[in-house]
Amino acid sequence: MIQTCNLVPRCILQHTFSPHQLLPILLLLLRTWWGSCHPQCLDYKPPFEPRQPLAFCKEYSKFGCCDVEKDEEISGRFYTIMENFDHSGYAACGKYVRSILCQECSPYAAHLYDAEDANTPMRMLPGLCGDYCSDYWRQCRYTLGLLLEDVENSQQFANLTATIEEDHRRFCEFLVLKDKEYCYPSVLTNAELNANLGLLNEDPEGCLELCLQEVANGLRNPVAMIHADDGTHRFFVAEQLGYVWVYLANGSRIDRPFLNLTKAVLTSPWAGDERGFLCIALHPRFTTVRKAYVYYSVSVKKEERIRISEFTVSAHDDNQLDHSSERTILEVVEPASNHNGGQLLFGHDGYLYIFIGDGGRAGDPFGKFGNSQNKSTLLGKVLRVDVDFNDNGAPYSIPSDNPFLDEKEARPEVYAYGVRNMWRCSIDRGDPVTTEGRGRMLCGDVGQNKYEEVDLIVKGGNYGWRAKEGFSCYDRKLCQNSSLDDVLPIFAYPHKLGKSVTGGYIYRGCQMPNLNGLYIFGDFMSGRLMSLRENVTTGEWQYNEICMGRDQTCRFPKLINSYYKYIISFAEDEAGELYFLATGVPSATARGGVIYKIVDPSRRAPPGKCSIKPSPVKIKGKLIHFHPKEEYVINKKPTTTAVPTTTTTTKPTTTKKKTRIVIKKPPMPTRKKPKPPPTTAATRKTTRKTTLPTTTPALKTTTKSASTTTVKPRTVQMAATTPATTSSTGYHTTSTTADSSRIAKTPTITTPSTGRHGRPLQYPPSTTSQYFKPQLLTTPSTKLLKQPHMTLISTPYPKAPDHRMTAAWPPYFSQTPLVPSYRPQRPLINTTLFKTQEEKLWLGEKLESEGEGNQVFKRPRGRGRGQGYKKARGGWRLRVGSVRLVSAEGLPDRGRVEIFIRGQWGTVCDDLFTIKSGSVVCRQLGFSTALAVMKRAVLGEADDSVRIFLDDVECEGEERSLLECKRSRVGKHNCSHAEDVGVICG
């Protein structure tokens, strides 16, 4: 039986399907939900193996989210908390406190803390399993206040903890994680979750799941990306049109090109034209030998040629070549416009390797055996030349150990032959520890009709073309020649997988240890990403396809899981991280090119191990900052099918009064502080009492969506559960007495039946609750903390109408650009409370009651009518861009944001709207700053008659109006009033 993180939602299992219907549904669900189980840390990055074993949270020494420094910090918190207990309390509660604290080190910490979505609030404590929470409550429930005490803004939870510590149901509602697969301690014992923990993710078909990060965009057929290996961590990107651009380590691009050969390069805008600027290589000692070598197509007297030239860096600008310094190293006549080759590499021996195609057309028809098997021509060859010390002599010399120096008819430059059209080669850096594989040269050789191949280049090797294509014969007469003695490819694949191989690199970087030794390459025509890993014992290479991880797998900041189809090239940066260059339109003039960084979401290097400090670069000109266009996985919104219109009415029910239960008290901490004023037993008895709630009129909640559901909430009366009192001293007695006395004086509120986060329930919480969490402020206002505390009585979820989620999974590649989107990381949110109503109460808000309409807070009139008005003919008028807060309660400092444009008021969508944008609104209204931004219409949803004016608002915080911020065009949006943003000012 397959168990994969609650694979099938219960709402679907409740329905009966015929066997022929059930199989497709289960397969669809398996494809949709596979990959939802993935490890992630609280910094939204993959787990790692610490460089040194942990001393306190030892169970996570092999793989987790803590290094030694974090482990010591957790240890310090533990011993600080346990100072409040005597020996018996330490023995009883130490294991619970330690286990809860150490979950920050769990590889599943992000799920335990409900932090997998960086745009939603995070729990303060890890999610526990139900049975474990019950044991914790019975044994050591009074440690909850201590666990929350040392966090920021702990006063916010003083009343909460004092209340729920005496109520088992509410205590575990606060701590229990509903996902039984992930909650602690079940997550440790789940064999399926931990079977391949820390290894490369694979989908059900065995495809390696990786993610991507967009690095550059707007390029015209980017054909090559290289680095200078000079400590600056710059990279140089060449376009087929003839431009080479310099990118700095921070992703910005210098506006002046490193090289501009557009007037000399022979190419065209035709899709698939193989001519153009094809490659660039920098001298291996670039800091001292300031030379670059380029490979491009030219037309000389109507004759097409391949030209390899040398350029010198400008004496005035390190980020430009001296265009007047061009020196031709080699020119080769091309009999046809295709099969131009196009690779330059400097080997570890310091020599320049040149990879030239067979001359074009089909089947290498030139001569008796073709160009590739003819060593007297340079076509269809790998050349090796020495370009050092050539300033005063010939442009290059021949290395003394080139393999065919002694053959009279062979060209001395030839290093290997029998190649068809090698496109993209690389040199292995070698294993970072053993140096195994260092210096190996791997190439992708494009095939003819049936096979594409990957070759390991060796000196003097004959790679078989045109006698062979891959492992099979192409020219049968040549193939049967016993003197062929060809080198077989390490891998070949048929054209049903792809028709034009693009050679790649063996990963030797630092950031993703799982990828070490993996050769990653692709196919230009099919867009397929592939990998090979060598079996050192047998020498064979194992193939695995690479696919994009599903949304949950790639749910990390700045990661995406789709790419453009046409994979042009692969690249390696100075640190050894891998990239590939692709485009959606294979034309030399189309700005559809994007550079992607390959990311493994399953494991990362330990913090600090891969840190780099780029050397400073002197810049002449301007920097063009990078703005990603692809939509981050973490920002993707769900797509749902239309929900049928139904009306459901539930009868109010009342639970029976609970009987008084006498519970043996667990150990209570004693804080080492000055003793408080003495309290009598009578006082304690009085303050321990909790007022019984009274039944309030039912509230009506109407859902504005495709379906309208009217639900009458249940009214639940909770009897006070008064445990047997025992005498206790110290910190806890004082705080509990004070909080209990406040609770006794506060009203009891019955909340309407809602979804998990306080909005009218439209969808099952298991499928949509993650999308309806409001954004809370990290630092609460002291003004808000002074609001009266209230005791909440929550009601169960109503039964929602049946519907199914329609998953919009992106393909492995896309041929059209995705919607531009960028969202910053959210600040750490301190807690996840029970309901959105409770979140409102902690912020000092009132709940809506039946019959209340929207009330608009208008600022007092003063001299000049305030900054929102301007004087016009006939009196004062509102300025365009003025804002107001619309609140059902008429509160002056909070409400739905509305902006005045085109003579009317309209709303603002919550997409990309952050606390900085909220501050712009609040300052317009005379407040100093914004305390919180409330999303998903938490502070009220406008009527359909109100227009939506602004979307994707991104402010820096200093603007005078939202209209001055980066935003979409007025009236252009992709949201509904369910996403109206609200602001709380202070």
C-alpha cells in the first residue's frame, strides 16, 4: 500500500467510484501529490549534514537543520528553562522540553512549524501528534509558558498560555499538527518519509527532481557562458548575434558589452540558423595574460568561413576587449551553412582545444570517406594548439605530443577525429576530495538520423563518424572496416528522446553535494534534461532523466520549476555551480533567452562552507539590475474548478456540560525572582474560576463566490474544568493569578463556523487552508496589547460542498514566457493562532456582528482639508491617489485599503503588498507607520460594485502615494475582492 503524505483527501475517499473511474483518479492524485513530502528548514532552505557532530540534539547530527552554533544556542535555552524546576520536575519535563526545542534541527522543521510557505505566518512551537500532546499536557503542561517566554513579544502569549494550560482541548488545539504523517514524533518513525532522506528526489517513474533559479533573461540566443577564474565571480554571456555581456556576482549586468562583433558575424534571424557567434574562451591565466579567444562565422568574398580570433583586454577598462586588437588565429572554409561546431576550451594542460563540425549537409558526403575520417582536413576534428608566447611570431604552435605529428598527410593540429558536429564540451574539475576524474573532456556529438551521443575525448581517438552513428552503423562499408578502431560513446540515445544533444558538465560545485559526479546535459529539440553517473568499478555510465520538481518539492524562495524548451548550452561558474541557457524562440534576434541555475532541493552544503567573497570590480558605465520574470513556485496560486451553488443550513447544537474532573497536577516551575505579595487560598480559589459562557445569537456568514453557502453556526457551551488546586510558589503562581483574574472579567464570544483561518468555509481545509493565512506583524504594538483579552469558544467546521482541486502543474519547459512576478521573503511571524477571529482579537479588533455594514472612517476636517484634498473650482476635492480605510466597525486605524482614482474609490489587491506599502498608506492618513498588513480580505471584502484599481503593488516605503510605487496599470489585475488588502496603522 502506498502511503505518501495523505495522498488522497478524505473528502474524495468518501465518494464511491466505479473501478474504471477510480484508477485514473488515483493516478492523477499520485502525480499531483507526489513530492509533497520534502525536507525543509526554517530558513526555507534544504537540510544539510553539519560539519561537526551535534552535542545536544544528537539525533540530527547526520542530517538536519542545525550546525554546532545553533545546537549550542538550543542547549542554552534548554538549561535556562530547566533552572525553574527541582530534580523531580527536571526528570519529568526535561525530555519534553528538549524534544520540542530540538525540532528546529529536524529536516522537516518547516512543516512542523507550518513554515513551508514563506508568505504565511509560522508557528512558535513545532506541531505535535495528538497522543504525544496529551502526555505532554498531563505531565508538563506548565512548561508551555516558559517555552514561549524567551521569544520576541512573549507578552502577546501570556494570557493565551495561562488559559489553555488548564484546558486540555485548547492546549492540544494550539500544539497539535493535523497532518499525522508529519507531526512529532511520528515524523521520526515514518519509514517512507525517512527511507531516502537527504538523497536526490525521484518521482514515481525514477526521474530525478531538480529545481531552477532564474539568473538572467532577455538574451538573444545565449550560446555560451564562461567565467574568468580571477576571484571576481563575474560571468561572460555570449549571444549568437555577436554581443558578449559581463554579469557581476550580484546578478547585475554592465551596460557596455565586453565585445561587439555584430558587424562581422554572419548569422540571420531565421529560426535554427547554426551560423553566428558560437563561443568564447578566456586564457587560463586571464589575470596576467589578458586575452580572449572567440569562434564565429564570417563571410569572406561570399565564402562562408569559421574564424577563431584572439582579442586583448582594453587597457582602460577591465570589462571590455580592445576591438582593434583582433588577431586571426585560424580560419576554416565551410562548404555548407550547418555543422559549424563551435566550441573553444582550455585544457588543464594549458592548450587551446577547438571543436569543428564536419562541414555540413547530410551524411558527410565530402570525399571518399567524408571529412571526419580524413585527417588531412580540419573539418570534423578536435584540434589542439598552443597560443602562449605568440605575440611576435605565428598565431599558434603545435604541442609536441599531438598524436599525428608523424603522419605525413595528417594535419598536425588534429587531436581527435571522426566527429560529426560536437556541440558543447566541458572539462571535469575532478572530485573535490579525491580529484578523481580531473581533466576529463566530455562532449555531446549531434547525430544524423537515429542517435545522439556523449563522448569522452581521448588523444588520437577516432569517434567513428560517418562509419557509425552512436553504437550503430551508418555507412556499412566503412563500419565493417577492421582498421576503424573507433572509440565508442559513453552514452547514446535514440531520436524518440531527442534529436540534437547539447553537451553539459559534471557537477563539482559546493552547494549541492548530492550532485557531485553527476554529468548533466540536455537536448535542444526535445527540451529534455538528462544525467549520467559513472560507476567507478565497472566504468559504465548510468542514465537518469531529470525532471522539474513538483510545486511542493521546489517550494523554496526564488526557485522555479519550468524552463524554455530549446536548451542551447550549459555553463559552470567560478565556484563550480551549474547552469543552462535556453530560449523559447531559437532565433538570433529574439530576446527570449534565459539562464537558469540548477538547484537540488533535497540537500545543501552546511552553512558557511560555500561562502565566497568576490573580488571588487572596477566599473565604467552603468549597471543594469536583474529582475526575474519567471513566477516563483512559492508565489503560485491554486487553480480551482467552479463550485456548484448550494445552500446548506445547519441547526444550532449545544454540547452537554462537562463534569468536573480532578487531575493530578504536573510539576510547576519556580522562577528565581523576588517573591510577589502573598496571596491567600481564597484569592487563588476566586481567580482560578472561569466564567461560564453564555449563548449569543448565531451569526450569518455569506460566501461571495461561485457558490453561495449560508451556514448557521453551532453554539457550543464549554463548562469550566477546574483541576484540583495545589499550593505552588514562584513565577507561575503569580502570572496565572493575574491572567485568570482578567479572564474572569472578559466577555465570552461564540465564533461563527469558518474555515481554518477565519474566512467563510468554501473549500476543505486540507486543500485550501494554506492559501488563506493573513500576514501578521513581527513586532506588535503596545497599544494593541492593551486591548481587553477575550475568551474564545470555537465551533467545528461545517460540512462543505463537494468539489475537487484542479492542479495546474507547469510543464518541464514552456514555450511562452510566464507572468512576471516577484515577491520578497516575509519576516518571521511569531505564531499561528486557532482562527482568524483570534488573530484579530490579539490585534485588538472587534468581530463583525449581524447587521453591521461597512463604515468608512473619514479624517477630521482641518485647515486646508488635509493632504488628501486639493482646492479646485467649486471647493475642495480629493486628490488622485488619496486613500481611506474602510472598516465595518468604523475603527480609525484599520480597515480595507481603498484608493481614489478617476473620481471614484476602488480597492487594492494583496499580491506583493508588504508592510512597506502599508506604511505608505498609513502615512497618508497621518499615522507614523503600518503595524500589520492583512491579506485575503481579513479586514473586509468590498461589494462587487466597487472596482479593483491596483494590483502587484511594490513600495520602497518612502513614496507619497501608492501610485508612485511599482505596480500594474490602473484597473489591470488578476484578482478578486477576496484578495482585498487591509492595513492596521499605528
